[in-house]
Amino acid sequence: DTEVTQTPKHLVMGMTNKKSLKCEQHMGHRAMYWYKQKAKKPPELMFVYSYEKLSINESVPSRFSPECPNSSLLNLHLHALQPEDSALYLCASSQDRTSGYYNEQFFGPGTRLTVL
Amino acid sequence: TQLLEQSPQFLSIQEGENLTVYCNSSSVFSSLQWYRQEPGEGPVLLVTVVTGGEVKKLKRLTFQFGDARKDSSLHITAAQPGDTGLYLCAGECLDNFNKFYFGSGTKLNVKP
């Protein structure tokens, strides 16, 4: 099973709303990632969790708040977003390279976020 | 400046033609992945190459990893309309655990 699931598929929110994106994997992977992708561009890394600890934060604004409750789950809490935050948000997971020889990421289907 | 330079950015070809997409870098990668992505969906992993000089085949797709593990190519033989999509390469540098660098992508359109 190489599946990463994400919910919701689509999300429309106002600039004053608080919402959360959810991601789940059951591959036993210990690294999980959030990416933001604009149309016709490659994914941009936002956050990396390694063994449930935040290991990389790519200077993401504080209106995005990640959380890793356990090794299978990853959340992204959204608050006071701007219209320019509208994008496809992708979750990915991989074996943590500290535990193996090489790494490969598996992506979820994404959440299409629209901020009004 | 991107760590992984991917070319070409766009390709529009007729069904049956062959094509090659390149990813190049001055950095050494522990592994390199190729993905295909449809609009509004997540990237789907096609292959991971790990060993310098490695060649992997997936039906009509052939992937190569450079001897020095700094570059890779994807060759498609007899392209079909179903091959249409955005192709992305991504690699994890030797000295940067769990941080993947993406190429800018190649938008392929195969016309019937």
C-alpha cells in the first residue's frame, strides 16, 4: 500500500476563518511533508516532520501551523489566510533517510484551497 | 537559481514520436525521483534511481541516472496521448536529509 490520503479534497474559506487540512499514511514512513503548489509550477516545500518532530520550516508565515499528532497523521492548521495563499496543498511521506539508504516521497491527491 | 535544472519546459509532439526530458545539477543526489502529475492532482511516483549509471525501464519509459549522480533523463518511446501531463524530477541531496529539490517541470502534450 503506497497510499497517502488527504482531506478535504476542496476547501473554500474566508480570510477570517480557521480550518485544518489532514493527511494520513499507513506505510510506516517516519518523514512527512507539506508542500504548496501554484498552477504550472513545481511543489514548494513548506514543512518537514521527522519522527514526529518538526525538522524543516521553510520560513512559512505563522498563519500556517503544522502539527504531527502521531507517526501516521499530519495536519496543517490555517488561520487568517490571504487570497494569494490559494493553491494546491500537497502532503507527502517517505522513509526518513536517517533510517535507510535512500528516500522516495509518495504524495497524496492534494487539497485545492481557495481563499476569498 | 534552481538546484535541479529541468528541460525542456514544454513539449508538444505527435503521437508516435520519441522524446527525452533532462534534469541536471552540479550537486550529488542520494536518489532521484521522476513523477507525472495531472492538473489538480498529486504527483504520482514513476521511478526512483539510486545508483550511478543506473537504467530503469517502465514499459515505454526509460530512466537513466548519471554516473556521478548529478543528472538524470527520462526517455519516452512512441509517445501516446495518455502520456500527456506534467513531468517532475526531484532529488534528495547527499548532505541534506529529507529535503527534496524539484525541477521546474516539463509540460508534455501528445497530440493524437
